[in-house]
Amino acid sequence: TILGLPSNLLATLPPNIGNLNNLARLRLQGNRLTRLPPTIAFLHALKELMVTGNQLTALPDLTHLLCMVELSFADNKVEEMPDVGGLEKLQEIWGYGNRIRRVGPGF
């Protein structure tokens, strides 16, 4: 399942997004998101998270997203690289254009 809402005016996501058990691709680039709900961690089938071009200052805990293949959070305001050490299927990370000052312990 794919949920694609790029280039809209989204400022928030509902917490119940974590109930989308079969969601494999979440594409939210080019919105006005300042944070992602922690329930993102419940999307165990998620393979692709694209949140490029928002206003995010941090990313929620992603360590439970074991199917994740691509993570794109470029052009935000993220200050710390998320912990992705246990995401063995992860092949691509795009984080340019942020304010990264720290790298998570599991990187």
C-alpha cells in the first residue's frame, strides 16, 4: 500500500496513521510538517519514508521499522541523525540540507 500526499499544505498527521498495518510507502515530501507522530513506529511494513522538504526538527523512533529500505528526510531542520543501526534492510538514507550536529548511537 502507498500513501502519497506530496506538495500539499499538511502541517500535522493524525496519530492513527500508525494503524495502517499494510502501509509500505509513505510519501509526504513538500509539506509543512514540523513533527511526525510517534505512532509511525507502528508501521512495521513500511519500506519507504519520504519526508523531504518539510519543517521537521527531529524524526521519531524508527528502530522498529525493520522493513525500511529507503529513508529520505532531506531539506528539513533535523539536528540529530536518527538511530538506524538495526535497520538491516536499509539501503538509502537521504539527509542533506538539514542542521545535523549529532549522529545517533546506532549509526
